Amino acid sequence: MLRDIVRRHVENQTLRLFLQDKYDSASFEEKDRLLNNLRSMGTIDTEVDNILNVFINSVEKKSVRKKRRKWWTIAYAGLNVILTTLISYASKQDLWTLVGGLAMIFILIQGINIFFNEN
């Protein structure tokens, strides 16, 4: 529905651009022929796609979901740094039980991150 509204607007603006002063006096057949030529070249579809992509990007940029995902990505990176440091320290101290436990936590965090990034 939104695509149809944008398409009609783009078609109207394109006709006004091409016909300029002749827009009001041009016949329906002439306008239709010009639109059919532009549709066959893909000009109108490209312009409609560009307008809709800009709209979608502006909506997604401000979305709560994107902000939440950004926060989780930062938290995930921080946890990876901390766990990697702890695993290297524990392995240097020959604390293999701790290394195993931290590795399990690391794998769990990796799995959670993969699961949430798919959704």
C-alpha cells in the first residue's frame, strides 16, 4: 500500500519533470506512453526503492530494537575481553579447572550471541 502511494507520487513528479509546461495540456495517452517507457527502463521502480529504503533506514535508526542490539553488542565484546583475559591468566597459573569453567561460560556467551543475532 505504501509502495503504491510512493509509486503514484514518483510517477506524477516524473511526468511533471519531463513534460514541464505541457503537463496540464498533455493527453492521457501521451502521459501513459511516457510512464510505460520509464517503467520498462526501471527508472520509476529504482526511485521508489530509493525513497522506501531511506524511509526504512530512518525508522530503523531510531528503533528501540537497534539500540538494544547495540548495547548487547558492547556488553558481548566486554565479556569476551574479560573472559579471554581470565582464561589466559588461569592457564598461566595452571588452574585447569578454572580454565574449563571459564571456557564453558565463554562458549555459552558465544551461543547466546549467535542465537540473538539470528533473530
